[in-house]
Amino acid sequence: LRFEAAAADELRANFADEASFRVPTVDWTRTARRVLTTDWVSGTRINKREALIEAGHDLEAVVANMAKVLFLQVFRDGFFHADMHPGNLFIDVDGVVNAVDFGIMGRLDKKTRQYLAEMLLAFLTSDYLRVAKVHVKAGYVPSDQSVEAFAQAARSIAEPILGLALNEISLARLLAQLFRIAKKFKMETQPQLLLLQKTMLVAEGVGRQLYPGVNMWDLARPLIEAWMVREMGSEARLQDAVSDMVYGIERLPSMIANMENSFETMRHSGLKLHPETVSAMTQGRSARAPRWPIWVAAAFSVAVIVVLIG
């Protein structure tokens, strides 16, 4: 239960400045391996529609808030509550969503979030070839599979629902069908995406029960589009490229050291290297070592100049 308490604490910290969502504070002095103690949560279960109406809550606003909260968890933070059934969600007197039970949580790294957003946008614009290419680029589908055939399969999923009203479209079911078809193209199982799909399906069910006339993902669409512009625009891609380059530069000395250790191990294990070869490698590393700060400074300077020009 300490792990569950840590998950609750992390989620609460992520939403410290968000008034529409509340996670109870963990009482660490009364929490141990088999005991979890938090603040008391008061509210109405989110699936108690009539009780929420009697309390004066705007159900459309509740669904919109729920969509916003899930969006922030998935795309902004990459850390989401993966057990959002009605028994774990309560609406307090101020209309704030209160969550409990943090035993099942999901994580998505930044690259996965970007691929997911790109994939969903491609579906919304009927760009099925892009859907296929994103799957290959993400490594979900092997590169030896036909991109065109996968695009055709994606079209077979999306076209039947494009004419439906927004409140009849299930994004979670769309992803589930896509994952099933992707298996035919040797797509490796992605547990984090399956967990997300399950979470979205439960959230959709709650949203439709509360306010059948609205699609919660349509309410969250402006947030998703703004996030994509911010996180996947040219400046964001440049920053990612610079970060990757700096990370690679930082790792090079240890990689060279590991190579030297491997050569030394091979030499002692029976693979003989000429002494001059080992000496040249060592001297080469020593000669290059002082230049690392120069390369780092140069890379950083180029990045700053490009950003300023942009």
C-alpha cells in the first residue's frame, strides 16, 4: 500500500494547481505496507445521475471536467488513473471530481503520447496512410509489413463510424478494433495502450450515462489540438532533437569506456589485440576527452541560435 500511497501523492502533486480535480492527501504517518490512510472524501458517486441533478450540478459541465482531467493525466503528465469506474469517482458540493483507489495506474512516455495524438489526429482527418506510418514509426508494427495494407485495414475500421453522431462514436472501441487488426500485422502487445483503452472505455461509459447527448472526447478536442501544436510543433521538435543530441554526447564517454573494458575482457579471455592497438585506443580517448565540453557548448550554441532565428 506504500506504492499505492506514492501513486496517489504523485497524482495529487500533478493537479496541485487544478481546482477541478482533487486527490486526497496521504497521511504518511499512518500509512504502511498494509495500511493506507488519506483525507476523508465527501461527495456523490459520479453515476448517481438523479442525485447530482437534485444537488444542482450541471451534468454537461461534469462530463467536460472529467474529459479535461483525463486529458491532462494522459497527455500532459503521462500518468493516469487506470481504474476510473463510478465507485472511485465522487462529485463534491463544488462540482469538483474527487478520485480514490490508486492501485492501478498507467504511464505513457512522451514519445508514446506524441504517437497517440498523431494517430488520433490522422483518424479524425481520414488520413489512414498516416495512421499506418505512425504505427511503423512508433515500432508497434514491424517495418517489413505493408504500410498500404495496414492503411486499408485502418480505413475498414474508421469509415463505418464517420457518419455517426459524435455521441455515438466510441474512441476507446475504435482503438480496441485497431489493436485487434494490428495483431494481424504482427504488432507487439502494448500493455500501456491496452490499459489506456480500458480506461477510456470506462470513462466514456460514465460520460454517456451522465449526459447521453454529448461526446466527452469532442469536449476535450480543443485541449488535444492545443497540446499537439505546443508539443509537436517545429520548436518542440527542435528542443527534443537538441535534448537527444546532448544526451547522446553525455553518454559517449561511458560508451567508449565500455568499449575499452570489452576489448580488455576479450584480450584476457583469449582474443589477442596488438599492444599498439590498445595503446592507440587509449591515447585516442585521452586526446578527445578535453574536447567534450567544446562539443557540448557548440551544440548548445547552435540550438540557441536556431531557436532565436525561428
